[in-house]
Amino acid sequence: MSYLKLNVILAALLALSFGGISCAKKTEPTKPTKPTKPNIIFILTDDLGYGDLGVLFQNRLKTENNRSQPWAFTPNLDRMAEQGALLPQHYCAAPVCAPSRASLMLGVSQGHSNVRDNQFDKALADNHTLGSVMKAIGYSTAAVGKWGLQGDDRWDKNGASWPAHPNKRGFDYFYGYIRHKDGHEHYPKEGIYDGPKEVYENYNNVADGLDKCYTADLWTAAAKKWIIEQKKAEKKPFFLYLAYDTPHAVLELPTQPYPKGGGLNGGMQWIGKPSNMINTASGDVDSWIHPDYANATYDDDKNPDTPEVAWPDVYKRYATDTRRIDDAVGDIMQLLKDLNIDKNTMIVFTSDNGPSIESYLKDEPVKPTFFKSFGPFDGTKRDCWEGGVRMPTIAMWPGHIPSGEVVKTPSISYDWLSTFTEMAGIPAPANTDGISLLPSLTGKGKQKEGLVYVEYYQKGKTPKFSDFAKAHQGRRRNQMQMIRLGDFVGVRYDIQSQQDNFEIYNILKDPQQTTDLSGKSEMVSIQKKMKDMVLQSRRPNESAPRPYDNELIPAVDTLNPAPGVTWNAFNGDFPWVPDTSFLTSSQSGLTNLPSVSIAKTNDVICLTGYIKVPTSGNYTFSLLTNSGALLRIHNCTVIDEDFGFKGGERSGSILLEAGMHPFKLTYKRKANTKDELKLEWSGEGFAKQTIPASVFFHD
């Protein structure tokens, strides 16, 4: 990349972060037609690697035809990519399942999620979720498969009552595993690996009737049944979160071949009778290997003159389990066609984190090197290298997403909440860290730049796989961070302090991250930008302490600051305090102080500008409202008075360096309620007081 191009990219990034926080679109768009809310199916797999998809990597191995390097097939997912969009620059929010799924559900990064690190079964925050958001805008909602965010006594005093059961987080219907560990077993009644497990339909344990039910089949049949019920009712659009627990954990096999056909009359079918719940609940459990792999051989010693040997059983199992998911996706695609709703349904397919090195089978370890499940990258599950966080992702929406589209925009799992709300014509809640990917997916409109950020802690090390660069093999993990700015990815391992430098890689030219650019003079500004942004985009959480929690958040340089605050007003009946960047303001202007009296007839008011902090230190902001509001400083959510807020005062403390700090305060009026907004602070050397007009500025 030329030095000139680097400076252009850096200038754009600086403008994005260091400028005032925008409230609304700057240009008046053409008036859109009233959208027809599409159905949405979000399919999440467990520990499926970027390299496991044919269209992303396995087909390349097949073309190379190196007999010492086996490959597998995903024909239905390849077809989905041909008919939709491939997102090869898509990331998960964390390289292990619980925090990854929490960020997906909440629409926030790990810098704002309440579930971090390895907090399995911790209660998902009682805030906006994919379920509650879609339900609030008129969708029927269901979660099928693995949950693992319900709450238990390790993290929550009332965990035994499952305070974050899916039915309590916005899902009308739930069928699946509640506990994280239950997802390690794929025959819940027989419990071949770890004893019998519980499967819940809403609040009822229904495992007793699930003889010989392989979970990938069971979840697919349950999902199809629910979709058919929604079509028959035809009252609402639907949102389905289908979370497979395979190929993670014990690599158990199905009972028989995937049923022929697919859709309404073929494929997986719900029978609904005890001991015969689905149409594959017969035969022998843990027995069937896909014929493409049953007799597969490879050149194990890389010597073409010696006979090839059979694939080890554990890899036949892995390939079969992955292929089973592929069959299920094809089955669901056919169902949508049979029901004549395929053109009004978006399907998203992705994974929660990178490939695992855990087979859970006695004396049969699994290594993702056999199929190169990490693709062209280094790293596995629990790594912040690309192999641990780059996800196999496809989106299909016939007539809206062009066939064969390849999305080049970097994106991350918490972007989907904003994407789905925009598809329904509604702005996302203001607390989200994501951005809508609809412009990139459809090719219509201008794509907003998002935040791709990961933080995670784990005591282990990157595996010593010979496929990985020497510098990554056996690398101690501990505290880790990853951030992406344009073509550049910054990574920090075993972080001791905020002063530790990021390793910086041009991820498009160097996907394996072998050439660290951080020592080059032209990277000095990028290094500073990364260090500043990771502080300006997160909030500390005492359950997951970080070595940079007590660092001052850096101030910004402003181009031409002037006294006052910019305000924009918006009309619309929103179910929450909205992210106004999706909206066009009806009025705007300047004011000396944050106030709601400036626009008396509008539904939402957004105030932006800078707060000039006089002295470096800890500042506590207090916000009194009687309706709903949200305060961000930089990209940090400091006060959230939205979900479930009944009025009153909330406060939040934040460490700020002396100087200018961009803020965004969004206020939502409540009908038949008197307006009230009071913003106060306390800080170094002064008690709580109204923030004076003298410290407010705008560009």
C-alpha cells in the first residue's frame, strides 16, 4: 500500500472517531416506500471454522488435489453463497461461545457486554436483545437449540431460577438446551458421552420422549415445525434464532442418512410422538458416517509411493457432523420455497468462534489441521488471531441481496441487530455498538463504517501447529485484544499495560499475520489510533478485570471548536431510544446547554458536541429524565436510561484525560408526560453540579 493511500485511510479514520458524534444523516434522502418486514432466520453453528466451508476454503483444497491434505464438502452452503452474499471479512465478538453469543444477542461489543471471558451460563443482561427487539417491532420470535445464557449460581444469586431464560429475553418460543454444558452431548436422552440431558420447550423439560434424537436433526425438525406454524398463522413476520450445538464437543454421529428431499414433504420431519419424535429417531445411535467420507483415504506420510490410509475415525465424524448442518440448511432453504416465502425471508449462516481442538472422545483427539478448519489464517477457538475470530458467514435474501455477492466491508456479529431493524424500517436502540450491513448486502445506500473490536482473557496458549507461523506457535494468550481499522488489524497478546504496542498487520495482503508492521514509521499514527480507540470504545466490568481498566480515556483534537451544543430533532414513534444515525432530522440548531425545550413537538432529540474536561481524573455524570435517554462519551455508553426505565436519575463514572471529549445524548419523549432532562457531573475538586455552558463545544 502506498504511503499516500495510507494517509488517506488514516485521515478518514481520524475524522470518524475524533470528530463530533453525528446524530443524523446529513443529506435529505428520497422518501422510502413503507417496507414489508421480511422474515429472518439466523443460523449459528458451534465451533465451525472459516475454513470448513467449501466456498471459503475446502473447494480450494479439492482443486489443489494434494492427497496429503484432505478436504470435505458443503454443497448446500456453497449454493446458498451462490444465491446470496459471502461475507469473508466477518468476525465474531469473542473467540469462545458464551461471550460471543451474548454480544450477538445484545448488539454490543465485548467492551459493553455483561458476559465476558469464560462466563458460561451467566445471565444475559436484562436489556435489548435480538429477541426483544424483533418482538417489539411486530415479529413472532423463537430460539431453537443451544442457549447457555440463562444464569446460574456461579454468577447470579438467583441463578437457580434462570433469570435470563430465552422466554424472559424476548423469545415467544424456545426449544432446546438451556445449559451450556448440555450442548456437549448430542443425544440428550441416551447421554452417550456425559449422561442424559434436559431439553426444554419453553419451561417444560421434554427430554423423556426424545429417544434416539440427534440434536442437529432435532433442532432442524423443531425449527421447520415452527416455521410452518408461522406460515399457517400468517399474522406476523417471524424471527428464528437457530443455534446448533454441533460440531462442537463430542463428535457423535447421526442414526442414519439425512432423509431425502427436503422442505415441506421431505428432509427432517416432526412426528411428535414420544420415542418417535422425529423421522430419524430410529436405527442405531452414533452410527452413521456420510458415504463421501466412510471410505476416504489420504497420503498420511506425504509419500505417493506408499499406500494411502483411511481417514482416522474422528475426522470422518467431524466431516459427517459438518455435512449434517449443510443438509439442514438445504432442507430449510427448500422449506421456504415450498411455503412460497423464500423471497421474503433472509437467512444468515455463521459460527460463534473459530475451530476447536476438543473432540471429547476417549483416545481420539481432534486437530483442526486435518481439514485446515482455520482456513488461510493462524489461530483457533480462544485465539484473537484471525483463525479464532474470522467467521464462515453467508447471507441470502432473494431479490434483495444480489446472487454471488462478495461483501468486502469488515463486519462483526453485533452488527446484525442493527441490520435486522433497518430491514424492518426501524432504527436500532441507541445502546448498540453495531451498524447496519444492509447497504453492503444489497448494494444500495452508503455503508457506514463500523467498529470491529474483540477483547478476551484465557490462560492457555495458541496451539503449536506447524501450519502456523513460528511467532504464533505456543504464544501465551492471557489478556488479548483485536481491533480492525480499514485493511489493518491490531493484535495484543499477554497484555501487561496500556503501553504495550499492538502488532499491526495488513490483513488483506497478509492474512496469516506473519509480517508485523508496527515498527514502521508510517504506523506510528495507526498505533496511537488503535490504543486510543480501545479505551474510547469500552467500559470496565468488575467480573472481567483488564490491565487497562484504570487508564484515562484520551481526549481528542478538534478542528475548529466553538461554544455550544448541536441538536437535531426527529419525528417517529419508536419503541426505544433510537440510534438516530439511521434517521433524517426534521429540525436542527445550536444551544448553549443540553435541553429538551428547544424542540417541543418532536419525539426524539439528539444533542452532540464536546465536553471540555478541565483536569484529568474520574468524573461521575448524572442524568435525570422522566422518559428515556442514553449518554455516550466517545463510543462508551456511560448512562443507559432506556430498556425498562421508569424515570428518575442514573449515573455513571468514567476516567477522562483533560481536554475535549465528544458526547452524544439522545432523549426520547414519552406521551402525556412532562419533559425533564437534567445533566450534572462531579469530578476532580468539585461536588455534583449542573454542567456549565462554558465546557460545551461543537465543531
